[in-house]
Amino acid sequence: SPMSVVRRHPLIAFFVLAYAFSWWPWPLYAFGLSPSPIVGFGPFFAAVVVLALTGGKAAVMILLRRMVRWRVAPLWYAAALLLPVAIALGATVLNVLLGARPPSSAELGAWPRLIPTYFLLLLIPGIGGAWEEPGWRGYALPKLQVGRSALSASLILGVVWAFWHLPLMVAAVIPWSDIAYVTVQSVVYAWLFNNTNGSVLVVMLFHTMNNVISGGFFKAMFSGAEWVRMGWLEVAVWCAVALIVVVVNGPEHLSRKHNKQTPTPPEGARQAPGVA
């Protein structure tokens, strides 16, 4: 039965459901009947369904508690909020140095409008990327880190996460370079997640800031070939940051002080190492 398949292969079931729950508006979008080809909270919904079937209410509550885990060192809040700004700003400077039109003072001075946008995307499910995180990092990453290094797990998840964005790439909402962009970013997300004792809240803050400051601000200042080049420059800068993270923290845990996060009972009670 479908339920037995989910219980036997929970991680595979999660990935299938995450795509299904997210991509259903794609045909409607093609006919102009939906504002977006994808629903951002699909991975969260998929995680709740799989957890309910495999571990019951207690397993779902573990995920919900991760989403409000706020007791982490201030350093990690600073990293979540400032690192995306530094990377997007650095890529913008490189783009201008390579010949792109410099942003106008009016464009740069519009940053205060990002504040309400940030909180809207963070708090309202479905309109921003934050609500993907309970699924990708809250559920899938701990599963993948069983029997694997944090680096390997983050890259596997990164590929799945990158192709989840396919409808947005086909619709030209985001550039095709986002396949590489999202995959390499996944390493930095795992670094944040493992160093904050599995705080989904911190990676939600990180995801929202990255979407707002990169896609909604700096990248929006360019068009055509300059927009495409901006995408690849961001890939390059994120690759450099991910490499530093791996070299400094090591690939096994992506942390010098904390172990990689793995499922906790009852959600992890039935899983043997390396089993999907």
C-alpha cells in the first residue's frame, strides 16, 4: 500500500511528495491561471505527511520545535543575516567591474523597502523560500547525514533541491545557473544547521535574506546578459565561501564543535545507517 511504501522508504517518499506538492501549479501557470509555477511550502507539507506516517504526532512535534529553536549564539544570527548581503554585494561589484551598468543611486537607496518584504516572505507560507527549510534541512538533511559525511549529504540534497526549482528556470524567473548556485549553497546551509544544533529557524532566516537581497534587490538591477553573468558570479562567490567552510570545519560534520545532525527518536527510531 502507499503507506507501507512511505514507511519503508521515507526519504524517497519525501522527495517525491516535495516535488508533487510544489509543482502542481505548473500547468495552471502555463495557461495564465496561477501567479507562480511552484508552491514554496511543498517540502514542509511533504515532511509533515511523511513524519506523521512514520513517527506519528511526536515526530511532527520534533520538526515544529526545530522551527522555533532560537537559543543559538548571536554569531549564527549574524552569519544568517549578513553573509547573503556580503556575497550578493561582492558579486554585484564584480559584475560592474566586468562592464555591467552600475546601479543608480535610486536603486541602491531603495533598500528600506526590503524590510517589510523580508518579514512577509519569512512569515507567510508559500510566497517565499523560507518555508522550504522545514523540509530540506529540518527533515531531509538529518536523514541524509546518517552514514554519510555532512558534505556528501549536503551535496546530494543540493542537487535534489536545485532541480526542484526547474519550473522557475523554465519560466525564466531565475537563471539556469541556479542549478549550480543552489547546489553549492546547500553546503553553507548544512554548516549553519549543524552549528546551531539543528535550528530550522536560523536557516529560514538565512534563506529569506538570500532571496530578498540577491533575487529581489541586487540581481534585479541587471537585465539580459548582465543578469545572466550576475548569476554565474554569485555561483563563483558561493563556491569560494563553501570551500572555506569545508576547509575550516572539515567535511565530516561541517563543524569544529558540533556533530552533524541526525534524526532523533521517534522519527529516527526505524532508520538504520545509510537506509533511505
